[in-house]
Amino acid sequence: MKNIGQTFQYIRTYWKDRKIASVTPSSSFAVRKICGKIDFTRDNVIVECGPGSGVFSFAILNQMSPGSKLILIESNRDFYEYLRRHINDARVFVFYDNAINLPCIVKQLGIGVVDYVILGIPFSFTDHELNHKIIAHSKGVLRKGGKLIVYQFSPRIKKYLKQHFEEIHTGFELFNVPPLIIFEASD
Ligand SMILES: C[S@@+](CC[C@H](N)C(=O)[O-])C[C@H]1O[C@@H](n2cnc3c(N)ncnc32)[C@H](O)[C@@H]1O
């Protein structure tokens, strides 16, 4: 659930960096819907790329088991520093990096495979090559039966998902500014 501090941090960061793509963090409706796709009854390794001020990260943290791990990869320095200041939990690893480097980060942590990758990065702002690689790299770290969850303002990323995954479910969250398209991809 987002709090006033997260929203304030978000607006301040947006003012400096329009590439973060939205003026406000995702809504609590979106957070609930996306977290509902995660099986919190078991130990998981979850990677979140583009956590921003952490609306999903905090909700995941509140629900995940003591044996789970959460890896956050954020390319905006202000958000990275905000997350470092506000998350103090041995299950969380925060990186100031680009989602493209996801496999190296996972390897560096000595983690074999990942259960869930959540991508909140604005794919409309990145080029074809990068979109393709980020989806391929996400699939590369997922265990068999693992899930890639992508939330976006536009359906543009679907064609990339189709190239890598057999099953793609599409959903929507209208109670968000702007409304979100949510893709859930697995094999
Ligand atoms: C639309 S915001 C979503 C923020 C947050 N997850 C939320 O829902 O409120 C996109 C975030 O992705 C980050 N981002 C953009 N491109 C990225 C990349 N290639 N790797 C990692 N983070 C990226 C931005 O800095 C920003 O924090």
C-alpha cells in the first residue's frame, strides 16, 4: 500500500526524470492484483525491475516467507537511494542498475533460478533491441514453471512476450492512473 512519503518521493523524482513514465506510483488496486499472482505460501526468489518508490516491493515484503528473497533493480538513482534508506530487511537486495543486467545480478548473488520476475519498466521508452533482451533475460533466469509479470500503460510489449513464452494471460487494472495492462507469461 503506498504511503504519502512514497507518493511525494515519486512526484519529486518525476520532476527530475520524466523517463520514469508516470507522475504517481501504482495504485493499491494494482498492487493487490499483481501481488495476487504470487504464491506466498512457499519460499520464492522474486526479482522486481523498476520498483520506483517501492509500492510493490513493500507489499511483497509484507507477504513473503522468511526464506524468500527479493531483488530490486532500479535505474533511477534517487529511487535507488530512497529504497536503500527505507528498506532494512536481510531478505532484500537493492541494485542501482539496468534490468538488462538481471542475469549477472542473479548470478552475483549465487542464485540459480528465480520464481517470479516483475517488470514495471516503461517499455514504450526503450528501443526494440533492449525490449527484446530484457524479456529474453527474464525468461533465462526463470525456473521451469516460473512466471514473468509485466505491467504497462500500452500493449506494445506483448509482441516481445509472444516470441519467448507459450502462455500469456492479459488482464487490466482500471483503478490506476493511467489504467494498467497486466501480462502474465509462463511456459
Ligand atoms: C512506471 S515507473 C513504476 C514504478 C513503480 N514500480 C510503481 O509501480 O509505482 C517505472 C520505473 O522503472 C524504472 N526503470 C526504467 N527503465 C529501467 C531499466 N531499464 N532498468 C531498471 N529500472 C528501470 C524507472 O526509474 C521507474 O522507477
